[in-house]
Amino acid sequence: MPEHGPGSSSDRDPERMEREAVGWFTRMNGKPSPVERRDFRNWLREHEHREAYERIATIWSAVGALRPDDPAERAALVQALNRVREHRRRTRAARILSATAGCLLAVLCGGWLWLEQPHLIQDLQADMVSARAERREFTLTDGSRVLLDADSALRISLADDRRDIRLLRGTAYFEVRPAPTPFTVEAEDGRATVLGTRFMVSMRDGGRVAVILEEGRLSVALGSSRQGNGDAEVLLHSGERVDYGPDGLEKVRPADPDALPAWRRGRLSFTDARLGDVIAEIGRYRDGRIIVLGKALADRRVSGNIALENPDKALAALRSSVDFRVTTLGSRLVVIHP
């Protein structure tokens, strides 16, 4: 029998409404009294009740009807409908469990990608990629040579009328073979253009890029979206560098004379550099991730010369001159904090 009498109203619990629907379906397919018919009409006035009753009726019509006026068959009907309702409840629980497991798997996969393969999609778009702790040197079809730093990627487009490189991440050093066709390296919304020279382009955090010229002359220009309030183009001479980012081109200044030679020997030489940039360079040589907590700490200026072959020793050397703490979570995640 239904659990609610005339004029009553159940709550919106789906399980409770299905139990009521089973009770009403059983009674109305038997010999209901006039009072029960009236109560049933009142119960059906609520949309949720009508839907629950129609679901039970549909299920039963698919199974095949008994003669509910027979007490034994009426009991069998109630039992069968209750089994159907219990099966529906278990199915819903299984769907919830499956969805929860799917979400957990997505979180775990996302965490693994963030920790171990943060540039997976970018690598698929690149023509040349270096893994962490790997430095790659190769020669382009025009005879120019490229030294790719660890955990870096670039896209190459060479033709008779153009020599275009797109640095997707990391750092690359170029020895450009002289030719009438300009050689252009794009990074973020800027480009460095030469006919033949040696220079380095390095992408940093926050959309910033450093261009260091070792020899010759080099033009560095910004796209319209990054020009800011300063110059849109500068000309570098041997031994100079310029940085650019969302605020435009910075002032041209002398480059650290040891930076490029040290870098090619697997060392990192830096003068008045951001701590965050130095740690990011060290992170290219270590599995997992190194993150810096706090903008003030990341923006601290540091100078030094450290070997990159052992990133943990490099961090220890950096820590000896800068006041910060290191917390290692497992073997993959290193947190730098005040």
C-alpha cells in the first residue's frame, strides 16, 4: 500500500516516490476501493509522482502482466517490481561510482602530466625537442647550426625565400650561416632577424624573452600587441642583449661576457638575474617540477656561476647565497619558499 494517505504530499526523494509508485501500481491493478481511487488521483496530481508511476507501468508492460486480482499473483507483482526498483537503485549507485572513479583517474592523469609531461601538446607541434637534462645540437638544411637547451622546443620553416624559426619554449643558440635570405627567430610576440651571426634566444616566465648577441648585428622587433609605450624595434651589436615582454622592449644593455661560453659548457652564469629565472633554468635539468612560492622571492636579484649537471647541487649552491628554504615532496616535486 502507498505510504501516504489522502491529501498528503511526499518529499522529493526519488527512492520514496518509487516505493509509492510500486504500491499504487499494485493496488490499482487489483480491486481498489472508491476511497483508494480518489487518493490515487490526488497522488497523481504531482508531476514527479506521475513520472514515477509511468516508469513502473512501462517496466511492467515490458515484463508482461499477471492477474493482480489473484492474491498470490499480486504478491508476485509486488516482489517483481521491488526487485526492479532495487536493480535501478544499484545501477544508479554503480553509475555514481563509475563517474567518481573517472574523475579520480582524470585528476591522477592530470597530475602526472603536470609533473612529468607538462609540454606534451607543445612537443607534438614542434619539429625539434630536447628532453630534460638533454642538450641537442643539429644542423639545419641551410647550414646553420642550432644548440637546443634542455627541455626546449622549436618549429622550423626553411625555404628559398625565408628562414623562419619559432621558439616554443626554452633556450636556443644559433650560429647562422650568412645568406641573402633573412634568418628570423620568433618567440612570444617578438622576432630577432639577422643575415648571419651568433646569438641566443631564451624564453622566461611571464611571457618574457631575452635575446643575447655574441657577434654581428641583430634586429629585435615586437608585434603590435606587445609594443607598449617604448620602441617597437632595436638594433643589437656584438656583446649586447635586450629583454622584452608584455610591457614592450627594455633598454639595450651589455651582456654578461661569460653567459654564452658558460652555457655552452653546461654551466649557468648570471648577473643580477631573477631568482625565478635561474631556478627555472636549473629545473630544465631535473625530473619532476621545481616551483617558487611568492612573487617577491621569485623577483629577487642574484648573481653567480653554477654547474647544471647536478640540479640538486646547483640548488644547494644557489641556496648558500640566497635565503630560501627547500621542501621536497617525494622525489619529483621541489618547492622553493621563504
